[in-house]
Amino acid sequence: MGQNFERRARILLINPNSNEATTAMMVAIARSAAADGFDIVGATATRAPLMIVSADALEAAASEVEEIARARGSECDGIIVSAFGDPGLAGIKAAMKLPAVGIGESAMLEAAENGRRFGVATTTPLLKGKIDALPDTLGLRALYTGTRFADGDPQELMRDPAQLRAALAAAVEACIAQDGAEAVIIGGGPLGEAARELQPMFTVPVVAPIPSAARRIIRLVTA
């Protein structure tokens, strides 16, 4: 008599940056936040830079993210777009019936729970306009306290985890002390490991976007 194995639900995490190591890191973080019975697999863009640090690069990434979603949509039950500006997410939602979330929108929705005022700490000042636009899209403008940027070149900071953590910690502190944030998001997929390390350092919630997105997509898939 054959055994009946129930298929594990599969979530596709799309990394809009063209860095395979970053994809592996983000998938590992998402898996650590996922419920039992969910499998998370990664896909990496090939036409984008290793790390998206400008508005032009973020916009350019959208079309490839949508292509990956269409090509691999039949093999998954939900999609995570794992760059903080959520490139391609609107197109995926418009064209596909699969549940899809972005790490930017997911983190902001979590940070704003119970009417909390929230800010963003990140490394990419050239993305300020894109980050500032997200709360408007989500109807959270009244709760958004703004974004603070770590001192230093984003690419250089990524090569030195200790320096990255210290620079982001200063930005988080500025969000709290100067802007009145009651929760602070670490704004970026490649910053996923730093986000986990920063959480115990503060009394206010420090929101890590990848776990936020993983929990949210699982809620949508199982709804």
C-alpha cells in the first residue's frame, strides 16, 4: 500500500540583486522564520548590480523580477520580493494570482502595528525617495518618522560586518532619539544578518524585513 505524502508549500524568494551569496543568506533567514511545512527557495537576478544602491537600478530591476516570477510561478505557492524598494511587486500582483509580498511593505506593516510610529535605518541614501514613497503607498504616512542613513559607502560597509553593524546602530539610535520612532526597520535585504544582530541592542522593536515578509506570505498562502 503506497504512502500519501503531502506536498510542502513552496515560497519563491527573488533577490533583485545579482549576488548569489546574498540570496543564500536571505533564504536562510526566511527559512528560520518560516513555519513547518514550508519550503523556501531562492532565485537571483542576473542583470542587476551586486547590490542595488540607486533609484535607477531599483527601477531597472523590476522587469527582471517580474520575468523570474512568471517563469517560476507554476512551481511555487507564494513569492517574496527581497529588496527593500519592492521592485516588480506591483507588476507581479497585477499579472499573477499567486500571493506576493515585498520585504519593504511587509516590514512597514509590521512596524506600524498598533499605531506605532516607525522609522527606517539603512545604508543607501540614493534610495531615500523610493523608501519615503512606500509609507504613502501603504497609507502609513502619518506614522512614518523618516529614514536615517548609516555613515559610509554602502558597498564598503557590506564588506565589514562589524563596521556595518555599528553604523546601522547609530542610525537606529537617531531614529529613536531624534525622530521619535517607536519601532525601527533595518531597510534592506542584504542587511538581513545585521538586522538580526541589532535586535537585542535596543528596547524598541527593531524590525527585520525578511522574517516579516516570510511570516506575511505564509499567512496569505494559508488563508
